[in-house]
Amino acid sequence: MEKIRKRRFGIIASLILVLVLVLGVLWASQTVKNNQTHQDTLARVEKKGQITWGVKADTKLFGLMNTKTGQPAGFEIDLAKAMTAQIAKQTGKKLTANFVPVTSASRIQLLKNTNIDGLISTMTITPERAKIVDFTNVYFNAGQSLLVQKDSNIQSIKDMNDPKYTVLVVVGTTAAQETKKYAPKAKVIALQDYASAMQALKSGQGQALSTDNAILYGLATENPDYHLVGGVFTKAPYGMAFDHNQKPMTKQANQALATLQADGTYNRLIEKWFKNVPGLDWHDLEVGK
Amino acid sequence: MTLLNHYFSVFLQGFGYTLLASLIALVGSLILGTLFAIMQVTTSKVARTIGNIYVQVFRNIPLLIITLFFYLAVAKVIKMTGFTAGTIALMLYTSAFIAESVRAGILSIDPGQMEGARANGLTFWQAMRVIVLPQAFRVAIPSLGNQFINLVKNSSILAFVGGLDLMYQGNLVAASSFDTFTTYIIIAIFYLVITLPLSYYVQYLETQLKKKA
């Protein structure tokens, strides 16, 4: 008897467990489906009263975590704040900006999962990405370049086309994919973020760090022994990104961006962040001049 | 599935590096761990202290920090790639845990065995090797098995220093295919391909040894 009862308990327990698992998976997939299909980003942010922006937290000049305040600071952060205020003005709803740090590798997944509403994270507009997210108009024109030690004999990406050289990049950036096209023989090692890539460059794990020039300028201001060489060898226009097929939100954002560029807010932010960058003429970055 | 097809060679390369790192770290940590376990049970106070410090240092520092230390600091003096740095860190880290497991095994053996062996004219090392260690390992096998499985999974730390392993390739594939979910499921399966047989082999060893005993 005892044995039968024990066995029966075992069977019932495992049945319940299976049932719970199946129901759990069903519920989860349903939720994921709901999140992916029906939500209109503009309606969602208006309902919540805030726009959650995915921003960089490790990129000087664009988005860098201020360890004292615990808030990120940079050109993109300020632009996102201005954008939020402008969209609020356009829609007549009250909106606040909220920031979530993202990495290049995880940002699209976070956007798809609706953890964030929009991305403003030094993201280059590419045809592949445009298939799965909606980009706004260009808000910044960057291009891929190289950061090397000042006494290095590397002058351009062509010099690096040799198996003895290692180019350091960051996972999920366009540079990670483009570098091989320009220096097919060089080794390419991808690190998790700009901070660790810079550390690796300093430790001699590679001879150059490659990514968009705008980001490299930020790294160069902090590390005076390093400088940019060879100019830009790709075009990397940055766009803000929203989930796919979010036309109302993208339209509002484009309109807001155009207003900010027309009324001088954009140029003021450019001046604020890029005025004192060595080797860079910030007037080149201004719009409408 | 198309993802697997499209990036199969990438996954396979990562799998190879993960397997290689795991094998090197496994053999290395077993040797180092046993050595430090023996040091901790000798009568020499100096050896005991050194063994103890080693175990406490490597057991109580996060693996990522040890890895970054080799990748960023040691590499300035001795040139090494992310793969080498990660594998060395993994080996040292795991060896501290293995030392503890083996030490527990040695302590579970009646001290009379050692005394008897010494009384019969064996040196300390001979007695250790022939009499004590074989019995100690039998006791330590379940916890050693645990450490080895942890070692394989911990090898994903190589991804943080460009170690070309499974996790590293997975991150790259996820970033270029934008299909994060499927990619990580695929690499989870690749890890299972290593850890499941390992885990069954340890179970098998356990039953075999029980039969013998």
C-alpha cells in the first residue's frame, strides 16, 4: 500500500509539474507575441508619460555614466532630453525622459523586448538593421577610423593588412563587421565594451582600436598618448531607432529632430560637447551652416 | 535552423576553443590542485601556509578579475592572447576548488594508513602516491565531477577577453544576426554536448568505484 501511494504521489507531482511548465511556456510565448505585435510605441509612451531611451554608458562625449550622480551624461543624453521635450510639445502630452544603459550587442534585443522605447546609442544606420528596426533621420555623421599609440608606425587601415597586427573592436558595432573588408589579413578581436577595448589596447593586446571616429575622439581626450590616424574609411550616419513598423513614433521623432536642428538647440548641444575636442573642428558638425 | 546552418563553422570554431580551453584547464587544475592539497596536509608548516594562502586567494577572488588580471596586467610583461590568459585564469581558479576537494578526500583516509605505509619503509611521497591518494580520489570523485562541470561552464569567461570560445562566437553571431534568443539556445546546446557526457561519466565512475570497494 505504502509503495503504491508513494508511486501515485510521484505520478501526480510530475503531472502537475509538466502542466505548470506547459502553461508557463504558453503564457510566456503569448506575452512575447503581444509585446511584439500590438503595441504602438507612441501610444505606449503617451500612456506611461515617459520615453525610456536606450543609451550608451561607456562612451565619452555621447553617453558616459557619471559615477557621482549615477546618471549618464553626453551629447546623446542631452539630445534625447530635448527630443522628449519637443515630442511632448508636439503631442500635447506630458513626457519625461528615462535612461537605460545598453551595450552594442544587446540593444536591439532590448528594443524588441520593449524594455526600452527608443535607442539613441551611437547606432549606425545600416540596411540590415533597417530591416528589423525603424530609423529616424540622421542626427550625427560619423565614420570608422583608427586609434593607435602616438609612436606607432601605423598610418592607416591599409598598414594593418598583415597577420601580425590585431585590430580591437567592440561586439555588435559596425566596425566589427567592416574591419575585415578593409584589412582582410589582420586579426580582429571583439571585446565587450569600449572601456575594456581601450584597456586591451593599452595592454598591447592589439595595435589599434577601430570604431567610429566620434567615439575614438572621446577615448583620445582621456588617453593623450593615443591619437587617430588615417581619417575615416567608412560612412557611419547615426540614427535613433524604434521598433519595426512604428511609423507614428518615427514621424514624431523626425519632426522633433528637424525642429531642434532648425531652432539652434542641436548646434548648442554640438558646441557644448565637441568644442574642446583636440583634432576636431566642431563647426564641421553643426547643421545649417 | 537557418541560423545554425549559416553560422555552423563559427559555432564549431567556438566549440573547439571551448573544448581545448576546458581540457587544458582540467588537466592543469587537477595536477595543481592535487599538489596544493598535499601541501596542506604535510607536517611542514611553511608548505601548509603556502598551500592555504594559494587556495584562499584563488578561491575567493571572482574568476573575471583573475582573467582580466592576466589579460590586461600580466600581458604587459609576458605576451599572451585572450585565450591563453583566460585558460590560465580558469586553471588557477578551479585548482583552488580541486585542492579543497582532494584535501577533504585525503583527510577522510585514516591517518593509520599513512603511518603504516611509512612504518613499512615507504617515503612520504611514495605512501601518498600508492596508498593515500588512490583512496582519497575515490572519496573526492563526486565533488571533483562538480568542479569539472563548473570549469566547462566557467570557460565562457573567455568571451570577455576575446578568447574566441563558444560564448564569444555566440555574442558575435547574436550581434550580426540580431537573433539573440536562438543564438543563445544553440550555444547552450553546444555546452550541454560537453557537460552532459562529462556528468554521466562521473556518475558512471562513482558506481564503478562503489562496486570495487
